[in-house]
Amino acid sequence: MNAQSMLRRSVLVLGVAGLLAGGAYAQSADPNPGQQDVRSDRKDIRQDKKDLAKDRADRNADQRDVNHDRRDLNKDRVDRNKDQRDINKDRRDLHRDDAKFGVNSAQAQADRKDLAADRTDRNKDQRDINKDKKDLHADRTDRNQDQKDINKDKRDLHKDRKDLRQDRRGHK
């Protein structure tokens, strides 16, 4: 009986010890929560750096588009102004030829044809200018949105680095 009671007591002690150990384990869900926070903060920092690099590349591409559209717009304005000068010259020539040779003369008809062609060119250039203005506005909007994304990613990166420093120190 002595051996049997000793066996009962040891099983009972082991059972109570197991219950105590299980309760203690259940109360501490993560034995080292600070390490998990540090790991997640490092992951967030890596992701923020990737986002920041991608947004900067997008912003730079949009800036190149803006510069290209500005050059196109300026060239189209130069072309339009040249066509307007040609129109003015052709109108002077037409008035001079009408007075000198008559309204239905070959020279006047040629001047009318030149005038119509120059007006067509000028109108085409004006349409190009309007399209370039629209493109320029869209590219500037995209660039500005990318800059806002960059600023947000920089704030997120700064916050994540601050969280990482605090987690390393053990503060909450």
C-alpha cells in the first residue's frame, strides 16, 4: 500500500503541476511580445522603403512627361504664330493683288488658296496646343499626386522607425 499511495500522490502532484503550468502558459500568450513588434516594424520599414522608391520613380516619370508636354506646347505655339504671320502676309498680298489685278485674277486666286492653307495649318496648330494643354494638366496632376504619395510614405517610414526604436527600448 505504501507504494500504491506513493504512486497516487506523485500522479496527483504531477497533475496539479501540469494544471499550474498550463494556466501560466495560457496567461502569457506570447512569451516575448517585444520581439514580434520589432519584427513587424522591420517588415513595415522595408515595405515603406519599397513604396517610397516606387512613388519617386512614378513622380520622376511624370515630371519627364510634364517637361516633354511643355516643349511640345511651346513648339506648337511657335508654329501657330508663324502660321498667323503667314495669314497676315497672305491677306496683305490678296488685298494688293485684288486692287492691282482684279478680284478674279490668277494672282488673287493663288493668294486665296495660300490663305486657306495657312488658316488650315493655324487651326491644326491651335488644336495641337489645346491637346498639349490638356496633356500637360493631366501630367501635372499625376506628378502632384505622386508627390503626395511620397510625402505620405515618408511619414509612414518615420513613424515605423520611431515604433521600432521604442520597441527596442521596451516602451509601449
